[in-house]
Amino acid sequence: MRIAYFDCFSGASGDMILGSLIDAGLNPNELREQLKKLHLRNISLNVKKVLKAGIAGTQVVVEGKHEKKHSRSLKELLQIIDRSQLEEELKEQSKKIFERIASVEAKIHRRQKEEIHFHEIGGLDSVVDIVGAVWGIKAIGVERLYVSRINVGGGFIKCEHGLLPVPAPATLALLKGKPIYSSGIERELLTPTGAALLTSLGSEFGKMPKMKVMKIGYGAGKDDLPHPNLLRLIIGEGDSIVKEEKVRVVETNIDDMNPQFYDYLMERLFALEVQEVFLTPILMKKNRPATLLTVICSEETFPKITDFLIRETTTLGLRWREEERSCAERKILSLSTKYGTVRFKMATWNGKVVNFSPEYEDCKRLALSKKISLKEIFEEAKKSGIKFQERTV
């Protein structure tokens, strides 16, 4: 499995991402051919080799000749993408990233998303950065993208709204749940476009994954800084195609709550998109019977989970830890049986099917409606599942 890791020791921007991809082997002429499909006649891509603090990198500059319009609305930018000759998947991915940026900007400035305008060459440089990065990552063969902790910089930046703190409010909003830091340099190191691309395309954030290094690319920023103003892209082969992810395990011991509340708690927690909730009977001091409540959730949902548990249970405190887990890839399929349609959960591990089981709720529904035993419905569903697997082998 080909994986990639963005090492953001000097932040990131859309042009730095493009530069790192080209430096790692992406053909700039092929990129230009893709960008021609946007029909932006006044926009060109200038690619050059530069040195940053003694390290060679590729700098990409989006230039706009005779460009008179200095701002465009979200609707106008989405229309540019819709009217292009890009592949539909690339169009949809690119539009979703623009909509994410517009959504956080709208919330910050208390305006409707449709009222948000993109500046800097009328936002056309952002179109090139986003479309080019989404296409480039796929074109270079990356199947899974990892991102380091991101150096966001500090100080203030002057923009259309005046002086704003760094990271800019929109940038910070896009980074919710992601690990960031500042090295102390007073400069905007991470742009909203860079933040939107990394958080939309990145699968995991933090430590570098295990890989066999194949290619390395450096995308150069515009400014000269005390440190190398570069975004490093490391491309390699991962050990497997098994999905790995970081989770947080939250626990609390409860001995003084009405046990009827647990049904409500579990239902609400699953609605908050936790991965798992389970209860374990335990003995506490003075041999009092109690319940160990354990919740497994993502880093993103961790804050609202802890808030919910403190408010909705009788606990006075929580403990938590960060763990890693490997999961089989899961997919839901619907198959026809002689009693009706049943959904199946298909689990694959390293590309092989390891489990293919009918959904209990569907079997129960058919058993009740057809007045047939659940066991018979379940066995019939399993036969349909076996036939399906035999056809697809």
C-alpha cells in the first residue's frame, strides 16, 4: 500500500502542497493539462527550484494575468468547477473542500455561507491549489495520507477584515480535533487552504507511520524564514493495508446511579458517534457492587463525550488514555432472500473477506412480519450470503 506523510514543521499552504508533490515526482506538465480543464485562461502555473535555508525545494506560484476581479463568491467558484471538464469525483472532492472553508468563515463572521467571498486573484489561486492537490495526490498513487503535528506560527496577519490573530480564525476552526503547535515565529505558517486540504484528505494526524521510504519532496513557501520554509512530503510503502487509527478510551466507576439509566446513556453515546460502549461489573471499596462504564471514541468527539458523561451520570471524574486499534474494513451490502431483503456486514482484512454476516435487526423484522422463526430466517439469509460470496470469488 502506497502511503504518504506530510511533515508540517513550517506549516502548509496550497502552493506548498503542490510544490511538494511536484518535487516528489508529479509531472508539472500533466498537472497543467488537468488545470486547463478548468478553462481559466488568465491563470498560469510557474514552477521553479529554490533554496530555503540551504535545502532545495520546488516553489509553485499561481499567476493571474489581466485578472480584474479580486473576489468571488462560493457560488461563482463552485460554478467554475461544475463547468470544467474535470472528472466527477475530482469535482465533488474539490467542491466539498471549498464548502468546508465557506462554512467556517460564515460561522465566524455570522453570515450566510452563500455570502462568503474568496480573495487573492478572486479566489482562482485557491481553485488551482485545491483541484491540483486533490488530483496530484491521487495521480502520484497515494492510497492513504498521514499528517504530522502542524506548526501554525503566531502573531497577527493583515487581511480583508483587518488584523487577525494567527492562526486565522477560519484556519483554527478547520483544525478542530487535530494536533497543532507554534514554534514561536510570528508569521502565518498555515493558510486556510492548506488547513482545508490537510484535514480533508489526511486520514490520521501525529506520528510518522511505519513505511519503506520511496520518494521525498519539498514544497517551498514564499517567505524566507530563520528555519527552512518547506513542507516535506515522504512517500513510501506501508506494512499492510490494515486500517489503523488512534482512539481514546474513557472510563469511570459508578456505584450510586439508577441502573435503568444505562440504556439511555448507551443510546445517547452511540448517537454521539462513539465507536463502542460497554459495561463491566466490578467491586469497589467496602465490597460495594459497581459498574465500570467504558467508552471508546475518536479524538474529535472526545470533548463532547467527556462533557456528556459528567453531565448525565453521577460520576465525579473520568480517566482516559490514548490507544491505537486496527480494524477490518467494513461494508454494508443488501441481498435478496426468499423472505425479503437482508443487509449483510462484510468485513475484509488485508483485502480478504473474513466475515460476512446478516444484520440481526433485518432478520428479526422479517421473522415478525412473515411469522416465521428467527432461526429459519437467519439460516436462509446465510445461504444467500454464501451464494453471493461464491459468485464474487
